[in-house]
Amino acid sequence: MKRTILISTLANGLTSQPNQNTLEEKVAVMFGEVNSNLSQCYDILPDDGDLVTESCQQDGESLKCKFKCESEEEGSLLLSPNVKFAGYEVKCRCHQTIGGLKFKVPCNWSGLPQCNRNVNRPPVPVRPEYGEQCGPLSDRNGIWKCDSKTCYLHCNHGYIATDFAAKMSPKCSCSKFGDCSWFKPSSCVKINPENGKCKLDEAPIGKFDCTGNSAGDLCLLQCPVDYKPDQSGVRRCECDSVGACDWRGDRGHCQEDFSFPGLESIESSSLLSNQKCRDLPQTEIGFWTCDAEQTCSLVCPPGYDSNRVVEIDCLCSNGTCLFQNRNSDDNRFQIEDIETSSGFECIPLLEEPDSEPDQGSLDRCSDLPNIKNGLWSCTHGTCSLSCADDATGLHMDRLVIDCLNAQNDDSIDWSHINCSNPIRSSKGHRNHVNLDERNLRM
């Protein structure tokens, strides 16, 4: 009962006030002089990947390309070693239509994969120049970062460095027998004293009203009379697989309420503006958690997990600020109904699943057979087989497979699939085959 009441309180406490200016007016003020040439798209790519060579094509006012993360493992997590990952479909736009009017906006890529966040892989060890004899420098729950001849330990969420002031740097020492090893003055240890629970803390002014302090629990800052909270979203307790937990989200603070009639109508472009987005989009299901840079993620109440990642961030220009959904083509700034437009849902967590996951719902391209002199190329549930052409030496597409479509009952005899004889359909196009009901294990 307490959780239900508190969740309702959280929702009421996070209700946004309507903005004084229309979205169209704000966008016009912010981006009236912005460079909206598509060539800008190549300069704003993330550092953890790159575009597939010669894959980009201009489609009207958009640039469509294929994108790959730095690690080849990113594209082969569900695919056989003989399957080549063709990349993610991404799109860059520099215009936005709002209220029937077209506006210039900063160029933005949508559809980019989250290369480092979705895959739980260990950090890459570093090898400082002064420690070549000792080999890579690593930590199980963090990553070392080196600058010149000094290295600092950065810990994962839920951990803290024992030498948190970073006063000491690791040293590579060798014995007279040639045995070398690192002396590491710091390591990453759990922040929380109780395994599986976030440490309860107190606010200097006011108090944190929480649903609890286990994984998924939420906290909202409550302030005394004559004070108002300055907090973006809520705080959420997040834990890793071994019980290291810490709060994620804006801690906030209580500030004296100096409001007076007419203050709320002052334009954000005035000298009182602190270049910060004021109001988060209203939600009916989830809650926003934000970092110090006002990058906010939509999360679910305790006992539920989200079906997808939904993030927004704050963009400021010419004294005006707006939240934007970078991963939306048509509704980048129109985020008043973001849960519906993004398909966001909260799914109940099951402590003990009743049955194994349905293998029929998995990608059917995960076990494609090896074809001699052939190469599989896959993207978004579709795989194509290409064979080397003897005359040109180039790979030509022979077969296209729709791995996820359950509407087609076509069949294929794999014993007749090879790169010796061309595979043609009656219309002279590449063959398309549905594998939804087929087991490809050889």
C-alpha cells in the first residue's frame, strides 16, 4: 500500500507546468541561424563506431547510411561465425516539421545503436607507456585511464575507488630476476554496505521520500515550507549482478522559494535563465531519471522493467532550452506524448519464469549454414547470401532470407543451395525465403 501511495505522490509531484511559448516559437528562436547542410552529419558521429564504407545515400532531405560499432562482436552476438553483420540502418536529418511548418534544426542521427551500454563486456585493459614490462593495467569493476605518466582509476556504477582522491598512481616494478608486476594503490569496492541495497542518505534540507532502497526503488526530494525542490526527475536504485548498488539520477536540493507574481512568465532568454531545461515531459507510466547534464532516461516503478530504452537530453541555444528525443525521426522535439510515440511499456518482473524462452521468437538467422565460397550478410532480421562471380571477382546476391516474418510458409532445401549454380526465381529476382518455422541446425 505504501508503494502505491508513494508512486501516486511521485507522479503528482512531477507534473509539469505548461510552457508560455509555443514549440514552434521556441524552435524558431533557437535555430534560426543554424547550419542545416547534410554535410554536417559526417562531423557528429559517435566515437564508438563508424559508417560502413560507401553505404550512404541521400534520400530527399535525409542521409541514410549503415553504422557499425567499433567491436565486431557487437554485430555477431546472435549470428554464426560465417555470417557477416552488414550494419545498423541509421538516418541523419537537419530539418524538422512542426505544426505543418519546416524548421532548420541541428543535424542529428537517429537509429544509432548503443554500442557500449547494451553489451555487458569487461573494460579494455590499458598499457601505459611506462609499464610495458607489466602488461595491461585493468580492474575488475572499473577502468584505468592514463594521461602522460599518471593513471587514474574510474569505477563502474555502484563502486568507488579506495584511493578516491586519486593521489597515487600505479607503478610497474621488476625484481632482479626479471619478474614484473603492478603495484596498484587503488581498487574499486562496493559503495553500499548492505549487499543488494542502496545506501540511504539524508538531504541537507528536506528529506527523500522513497519506495524503498532495493533495486528499482525510487526517491523524490520533499522540501519544507518556504522551500521548493530543484530536482530533475527521480532517483533510482540500480544494482549489478553481484549486489553493488547506488542511486542513479539527480540528487537535487531544496532552495528558498522567492517566487512572486509574474516571475513564471519571464522569458527563459532573460538574464535570469541558467541555460537549463525547466520541465520534463509528462508521463503516465514511467518516471524520468536525469544526470547532471540533463540526459534523462524513462524508467518503470519498482517491480517492473521497461520494454525499451527511451532517452531525452536538454539542448540550449540563443537563451532557450528544449528537451529532445534524438532517436526519433519525426518527433524529435514533439515529446509531449513520448510514451505512446516510443511504444514504451512497463512489464512486470518475474522472479521465477514458468518456462524457457520460446526459441521460435529468436532470430532465425542465428544458425545459418556455411556455404562454400559464399558470404552471409545480415541486417534487421534479413540475411542475403552472396557468391563470388568468376568473371568479375565480385560477390553477387543469390538468396535473401526474411528471418522474422511469420506470414510466409515457403520452404527451402539447403542441400541444393550452393555457389556453383545461380539461384533464380521465376521473375528473375533474388529468392526470398521465410525461416520462421524452420530449424537450421545441420
